[in-house]
Amino acid sequence: MRFLLATILTVIIPVLAFAGPADFKTGPIIDGFGAAAAVPNAAQIPADARFKIAFDTAKGSDCDALNKTLESTARFLNMHGQAGIPAENIDLAVVIHGGAAFDLLTPAAHKTRRAGADNPNIALIKALTGKGVRVILCGQTAMYYDIGKGDLLPNVELSLSAMTAHAQLQRQGYTLNPF
């Protein structure tokens, strides 16, 4: 009886086990950022699925931490890449406003506005924009914080406002990710 119970538990427990931190991996689309885990038995996503998603954040990163919304954007790319969706079927945009604007600054601009601190988001933004993710700064926020186009990292776009950016993205078929 003990042998039968041990055999059953040996078969059942691995099936019930969930992913732990070691199961989260970056890639295949963005290396080094956006770790995601495979989800066994998740609903299948058709291989030809297309995603057009806008993310939004006003919350900036703390000290040397990454901006959580930018990290989530990388995670979205990676988890869907891991699920077999080609990168060219995923169009993402991140609309930034409020204090998160400082996460988009060049090293020099960031140091002058953040008491000499380095911007930890530079490599992440480069990786995202390198894969076609649009990073859009609210122009009203830029004006409020006296941020000029020259203060922004390469490939960061400037919109009239975050509201305008979202309205335009919606007209282009983007949906708003609530997370």
C-alpha cells in the first residue's frame, strides 16, 4: 500500500507543482529584462494572434530600480514570445506621464534632476525601442518638468499629452492594458 501511495504521489505532485523563481526566464524577445514563466495547460494562443497594446504609467522608478511598467512591457513581449507568438505580431506602446518622465532621461539630464543618480532604465528602454516598442512621453508633463527633446533618451517620442497619445493609439487599434 505504501508503495502504491508513493507511486501516486510521485506522479501527481510534479503535475500540481507551480513555477518558482528559478522558472522565470528572460527572452526570447528581450534578453535581460521581463522574466516570465511558461504556464503549462494555459489556454492556447493562436500562432497568428496579433496584439496591439498600450501601457500607461505615471509612477516612476525608485532609486536604482527599474520602472515597473517598462519591465512589464518587456515581460509581455517575452511571455508571448515563449508561447510561440512572433515578435512581429506584437505592437506595444508605453505612455509615460507624471514622475515616470524622469525614467526617460539621458544620463546627464537624469543626474541634474535626480541629485546625481544614474538612470537605471536606460538599457531597458534601449532594448524595448530596439524591438519596436513605442515609448511616448506626455508633452504636458515634459513642459511641467522643463524636459526638452534633447533631455530624452533616443527613440523616446513626445506627444501633445498622454490623453492625446492614448486617443491616437486607440484609433490605431491599440487596447489599454490595465496592469
